[in-house]
Amino acid sequence: MRSMRVVEVTAYGGPEVLRMARRPEPEAGAVPGRVRVRLKAAGVNQADLRIRAGRYADAVGDLRPPFVLGTDFAGKLLDPVAGMEPGARVAGFVPWFEMLTGDGTYAEIIWADPEWLAPVPDDVDFTVAASLPLASATAQQGLDRLDLPEGATLLVTGASAVVGRLAVQYGSAAGMRVVAVAHEGDEPELRVLGADHVVTRGTPEDVVAKVLAGDPDGVDAIFDGAIIGDALLPALKNGGVFLALAPDRVPAAERDIRVETVRAKPDAARLAESLRKVAARELTTRVADVMPLEEVAEAHRRAEAGHRPGRMILMI
């Protein structure tokens, strides 16, 4: 039986617990209803870092190391599916938390549900495509949960990173007034992408003060892409709505504030449209660094250090 390279979390801890290993390659037809994808790129996201560190140990139930992390992927189909032949360029994300099998995308070949898969346009690099699936779904489904009317003021934290950057663009396209919190120097680009007002990062208290300087009555909603949590609540109007992206950063409701959470689900049709917009230069994502799979521990270190805003991508 042929084997493939994977990265295993050998124990909960720092990046040093990530180890290269070999596992049997999936064989065609071995899993009913699933197809194989040979990966070219995989994304490293914040959930990966938190799972590896053991912060979600209770949430993963009986799953214990060693397991393989990773949700985002881009690569080539090995098996035919409706409308796509072997060799087709595809992207998507594995709903890792819903499956809890420990089979993620830090691997050469994965099993995928055909309903997860969106075609990747020829002029979109695999590294760019792999930065989009989970982030795009989180931004779009998060905005769905906020359910804001046109003209509402939306505060997006983490707007220099990929989820927040996409939330700025989708929010602006939906007719919202967007206030973005971003790295210094990103202000001009974010204004081009749809932000009406940009404030630079700082302590939560500094950010709240800067937001209230421009919106003294507070904002209608917060999309907490930077996973800051309840320290942002003073920037929110009474009766506003807060979207939390991480289960350990969900604020307690106060002042009639509605608190929502989102765990994105695959949506191939929306992802295909977003990839089409990336190809047409109508939507931009952000890749921080591209590193080989063997350097996954360094990729995690850079991601945790905030080395550069955007998605860390593993080349496979």
C-alpha cells in the first residue's frame, strides 16, 4: 500500500508538537460518497492554532492526538464527480469540528464530500484559492447571522487579516457603513475595498475610543474578526449585535445586545462565486506567507506571532 505525507499533532502544546508522519494513501472508492483530492495547498487558520494548543480539548470530545489538523484546501480531483473530471482544479474546506475524525488538510491527499467542492478558475493560484474557503464562508455566514439592514454601521476588527478583510468587502457590497480596525498602513487599501472609516489597531480600550470618536452613539454591530471579545462592547449601541468567531471569546450580553456565534459550513455555490470574483479582481483575499508542508511548525509560530496579516499557506 502506498503512503503519503501528513502532519500530526502528537500532543497538545506549542508548534514543536507538530510532526511529519506517513499514513496510507486513500484508495479509490474506499469511502462511499467521498472523492479524493490531491492537495496543492492548505491554509493554516486560528482554529488550528487553538486546537493544537489544547484550548479546545473539551470541544473535540473523545478525539485525542495524534490527529491531522487543517480545514482549507486547494488541489486537483482524483475521482470524477458530477460536472467535474479527474484533474479538475478545486477548493473547499473540511468541516473539521463537525466530523471530528482527526483527518484534516495537512496531508497530500484527502477525502472530500463533493458538496464541499468549488471549481478554481485557471488564473487563480492554488495558494490564493486555499486562503479563501473557510474565511469566505465565515465572513458571509457571520454577516447572515448579524442580519443588518442596509445603511447599518458595522465595526469589523481584524480587517487586515483575511476573514475581516472579506467581511469589509461583503459588508460594503451589502450597503453597510463599514468601520474597519486594521494595521497601520492598510488604511488606503481598505478604503478602496469598501471601508468608510479605518482606525488603527491598539489595546481594546484604544480601539473603542477611536471608534466612538467617529461614531459617538456607537455602532450597530461588531464583527469580531480579531477575536477580542467583551472589551469591545462599549463601542456597541444599546440593542446592537455582536458576532463572535471563537467559543472562548463570546461576551455576556448586556444592554439588550444580541450576541451571535458562527461556525461556518461548506457552501460550494457561494465559494465558487467568490473564487470567480477573485479571478475577476472584484474580491481580494490575503496570503501572508507560503511555506512547504515540512515547515508547518514555523508556519504556526509565524501565525501566532502575527508575523504578517493574512492566511499562512502550506504548499504540498
